[in-house]
Amino acid sequence: MATRVAVGAVVVAGLGLAGAGVAAADPSGKLVTNGCQGSSPNIIDMPYSGQVIASQYNQAGSADISVYGGSSIFGYDTRPTLTWTNLNTGASGSVTGYARVGMPYTANVNFPRVPTGSGPVRIDVSVANSGFFPVPAVTCSGVVDLD
């Protein structure tokens, strides 16, 4: 019984940290999506929860895109693949990154100077998380208007 209470307390504390991590995202960026939700590959852990932010910093025609991922008590590997399509020009591309998920929110994967072009850009993200158990990839997408 004491072990269950201790694990529950750690999970609750971790969930409190999870909210703080998402809020730490770059406030000057544009939120693409915060709907990246899925199971942790550790099963008894916090669920994967992430968001995608696009920032430009006076870089017309390109964007720094960040995938802010979840946190984990036990840790696991995360590999987000970001695919972008400029809805005006049809130009597209794909990049893949890696991070180790831990406590708190150490799974921020940054893709600098992605050559998206200006206008509406659709961003699709597929996140493969590997740990103790296989889980389906987490997918999410959104459209952001870039300069």
C-alpha cells in the first residue's frame, strides 16, 4: 500500500511539472498544435503530451520549429519526424530529430531554419517513443501562417 501511495505521489508531482514545462515554450513563437497526446512506452508513467511551436526571429522564408515533448519518471527515447508543406507553393520537406525524455521536460527537439517559405504552412509531426513497451507513434498536425 505504501508503495502505491509513493508512486501515486511521484506521478502527481510529475504532472505538476509537466504543466510547467509546456508553459516554458518560446512565447514569441506561433503555436502550431498542442494536440500531441499518446501513451508512454513505460505504461506506468506520465502519458506523452507535446506541442509544436514555430518561431521566425526575422528569418523570412524559414522557421525554427520546436517539438516540446513530455516528461517521464523512468525515461525513454523520442524521435519526432516533422513534415512540412507550404500550402501556397507546394514546397515540402521532412526532418527527424532525437531526444531523451526524462524529468522535467527534457525532450525538446529543435529544428532550426526549416525552409518553409512564406504563407500558410501545414506541419505534420509523428513522434516515435521507445521504452519498455512498444506503443503506436503519436501524430499531430496544424497550419501556421509564416512570413
